[in-house]
Amino acid sequence: MIVVMNHGAGEDDVARVTDKLKDMGYGVHLSSGENRTIIGVIGQRREEAAQTLEAMPEVEQVVFVTRPFKLAGREFHPDDTVIDLDKASIGGNELIFMAGPCAIEGEEQLLEAARAVKEAGARVFRGGAFKPRTSPYSFQGLEREGLQYLNQVRDETGLLIVTEVMDQFTVGEVAECADIIQVGARNMQNYYLLRELGKIRKPVLLKRGLSATIEEWLMAAEYILNGGNYQVILCERGIRTFEPYTRNTLDLSAVPLVKQLSHLPVIIDPSHGTGHSNLVPAMSKAAVAAGADGLMIEVHPNPQEALSDGPQSLTPQQFRQLINELKGVALSVGRLM
């Protein structure tokens, strides 16, 4: 349930209500807006508890939430969540671009890609040090050596870093390197990992699972939010369907739908969503028009030589051209670049 505080309720008023809730055995999550505070209440629904709370002078009303995702839902947090990073924000009016190679292959390749995407307008550099692959014989990434190269990228270019974590045991190690920690599609329902990410205070980019429904996706986010980490970014990267002509089916309808259901920012990965570099520009423009808060795009200096996902990677020149073409789309929907 949700406790809506009276307009102008102060810190002491909120503290009295939260103390009462904790005495009743509930978990409490605060959401403070410009005009009023909303308290998200986690626990079993009890009518008598709601009646007790509504009798308190500090409380305007108690609302029961029917959807299973409480903290990720709009009822709990009516305003859009904006995640402020050192040199960028995600979820506000300005679009964010994350770009780089799927996998880190070496120092020279990584720095070349980083310089190129920064010049084109990216704020965040993406690169996989740990790579979950369908085949055990495919390139699995450079792992800890790759994290060291990502630190070099930050030191030289000033770009923010997003990279994937594989399990709950390496969260601390990846968090030392990454400004944003990515949970890949295969790990979306790795609940041990999600619980561990709820304990840290660093943004988490949560990719939609291969065949996950929107509710399952938001419930995965709920695990992180319930741990106290409210900095979650949702990433639609395509879902598995019967269509063989694309790698996945990019569900752009998820953007406006999730925006209605949830306050969390949503970005699109058109590279994994299509699997073909020649489809990335069109899907990127459509994503911005649909209301996405940003894009995650694979960029490689030599896609034909890439050890992972070369067919869906743009060259630096193609990425620069795409950014220029997106300016008109962003302007038409009132977004800044």
C-alpha cells in the first residue's frame, strides 16, 4: 500500500508515520516530491492497518496498490526518476548515448573506439569485460584485464563507463570500475545478483530478458529497488519471437507502456534488438520518437574483425552520422541532445 502524506508535512510528521509502520512490521520506502511525500509500504495487506494510518493527522490517504511491482510503479513515485551522474543525467529531458564495442578485445581497439564515440557525442562508453555467450567456445571477454582497460578509457577520455556484471560474487569488483553496472538479458532473473545490486548505491542498467514479459522485467527491477538502490535504468534490447530475419524483435511499444506503468528511465539497445547494423539507424530514430531516454549502440573500429557481434556494430563514421540525423528527431519530440 501507499501512504500519501498531507500537503506540507514535515520531516517530523514523516518520521512519526514511518515509525508507526515499522512498529507494525512493514518495510518503508520514501518518495519525496515537490509538494508532498509518499511512503511506499511493503508487507501484507491489512485493512485495520490502513484504518489506523488514515486516523493519523499527518496522513491524507492510504491507497492499496494492485500491481505486483510496488516500488517501480507510478503510484509510489508519480514523477519521473532522473539519475544524476558526474557528467550526465538519465531520465531527464536530455537524451543519453552509450556506445562502444560489445566486447573488449584489447587496449588499442578500446581506446580507438572510445575516442571516436566521445567525439561523436556519446557520454557513456560501453564495453564488455565479462561476456556471457551461448557457446562455451565463443570469445568470453578479457575479464579483469578488460576492467583495467576500461579504467584507462575513463582516465584518458573522461567518459562514464557501463559494463556488465556476471554474478553476485563480482559485484564489488565491477562496481569499482563501472559508473553504471549492467545486468544482461540472461541475468535479468538472477535474483541473488539482483539482491546484491540492491545493496550498493550505484546505477544499474537492467536489460529485459530474452523472453521476459514487461511485468517480469519490472519485477526484476523491484528486487533492486527493494534493497534500497533506487538508481535503476531499464533497457529494452529485443525479445525472442518466431521471426528469423532479425536477431530479436525490438519491442518499441514497451517504451510508452513502461513509461505509463513506471517512473524508471528507459533506454533502447537497437544493436541487439535487430542484429543488423543497417537496421540500427531506423530503430534508433523510432526509439527516440517513441520516448526513449537514450540509446545503447555497439560501435567498433573494424566490425568485420570483431570477436563478438560484428554484424550489428556500427563503424565510428556511421555512429557519427546517426547522431547528426537524430538531432532532427529529438527536436521534433522536445528532447535535447
